[in-house]
Amino acid sequence: IKPTFAHAAPIARLPDDRAFLDDLLAGFAKPQKSLPAKYFYDAAGSDLFEAITRLPEYYPTRTELRILDDHGTEIAASLAPGAALVEFGSGSTVKVRRLLRHLPDLRAYVPVDVSESFLRSEAAALQADFPHLAIAPVAADFTRDFDLPDSLGDSPCAGFFPGSTLGNFEPAEAIRLLRQFGATLGQGATLVVGIDLVKDKAVLEAAYDDAAGITGAFNLNLLARINRELSGAFDLGSFAHRAVFNDHDSRIEMHLVSRQAQAVSVAGRTFRFADGESIHTESSYKYTIPGFRRLAAEAGWSPLQVWTDPDALFSIHALRC
Ligand code: AVJ
């Protein structure tokens, strides 16, 4: 098996701008206006997210990296020998590198990401550092069903889903996604998944409302993106960033709150906002270890092992289906 990224075909999908407008129209028609969090990540938004991961208040990224550094050998040992490792939403390869160094016999690394250009450059950089690793990238939206490369043959599969990205999905959607991962990876597969944990409300809220205002800029960039891509007329100064922990649903919610009554046009339509009315832009669910295991069990995954940092801020689970 040799690297196949040069030949990886893009998966057909709805043109992004039409999907964006459809999602905006659906979200703005609801009593609580909302937008899907996945639209945060245009080029500017991805740069802002990178900056968030370095903020003193934003503990998840550095804590997960620490767990990978402290327990990488054991985490890698939870995978079947000679498995192909599929990363869902691979983005930058910073985290998987922590596993790859403990996996000399990996059959292949299969990064899955919507951004084909990012996939290509990350695969090339990874290949330079791991010359013997077979890399078989797939350009696909991992939330939809996709096929693994034929080159994997019938080798056992393992999945990697770090970053607590699963926390962005409503529990019912998270179960559906975990079930889909099981169907893609096959019976007996291991899934290594990063999950942020419930903790003190002040710590959670600071992580999503930092003193430097980077998370606010990240949130407001969604309106800037609407202006750029959908001929929107949002005045960014008349919306405020708000992040609150919703205890009842165990999730951080990010909102953009209208500072005044106003009408805003997007793609030729007019949307009205009352003073103080918000757009719900993101939910980031926080789990307890048993709570996450219950969710995973509903999707057909049983717990193998769990690792946390000394302060129990974050968790990495190995599951078996
Ligand atoms: C990338 C979804 C894990 O929920 O913590 C960071 C995104 N939003 N700050 C998270 C995010 C605001 C992040 N995830």
C-alpha cells in the first residue's frame, strides 16, 4: 500500500454557498434564531480558532495534547495491530502525530476533511516526517456517509475523533454520528475520542469568553462571513458576543446578541431583530465520564478505557464497537 493522496477524488456535495444560504434561511426562521457552528471555519475563522487554542482561558486543546503526551503509548495500544487509522475532520495533524509515533505498524493513516487543499498540504507535511507511513486522504464531509479507500483492503480499522468536536452536536445527532462511525469502521473497531468534561461554570464560561476578546471576534466573524458570501448587511458593531453555560442541558451556548432593534438584509431578504434578541451560533456539550459512556452505548460502542489529565478537565476515551 502506498500513499494515494495525489489520486484522492473529491466527494460530490451541495455547493457550499447554496448550503450556507439554505441553512441560514432555516435557522433564521426559528423562534430562537440559530446558525450551524460549522460555518465558523472559513479562512479567517480557522485562524481565529487557532488563536483560541493558545488562549490562557481555553484549556481543552493543551489539556488534550497533554493527555496524548502522557498516555500516548497506552492509547495507541488500544488499536488493533496493523489497523488503518481514520481521523474524522483531521484539520491540522498536530494531535495525530502524538499517536503515530507509537504506531510503527499502522496499515495506513486516513485523514478525512472537507478542505481538499488543507488535506493535501497536511498530508505532504506528515509524509515528510513519517516517510514510511501510507497516507490515504479522503475529501469528504465526515457527518455524511462516505467510503473508505479501496486500498485499505480488509485491514481492521480504528477511528480518531479528538478535540471534543462531538460536543458541537446535539446528543441525538452525536449518537447518529457515532453509529455512522461504527458502520464505516466495521465491527470490532476501536474509536479514540476526545470529550470535554463538566466542570466549574466560571472556568467553562471564561474559556468561551476570553479577556482578549478572541472568541468574540471568532463569533462575530460569522456575520462578516455572511456579509462576504451571502451579500449580507450586518453591522458587526451592533451585535455582542455572549457565552453562557446552560446547566439544564450541560452545554456552553454562544450567542450573538442584537444591541438594538434592527432590520438586516441578507441575499435580498430582510430579517428583524428585537433589542436583546440573539442568534444561537454554537452549543458545546460537556459530559461526565459515565454520561458520555451512556451516550456512546446508545450508539453501540462499549467503553475500553478512559484517560484524563490530573485536574480532570478533559477526557480521551477508547471505545469498541
Ligand atoms: C472546536 C468545537 C471543540 O466547542 O470548544 C472554541 C469550538 N468555540 N471556542 C469548542 C470553539 C468557541 C470548539 N470545538
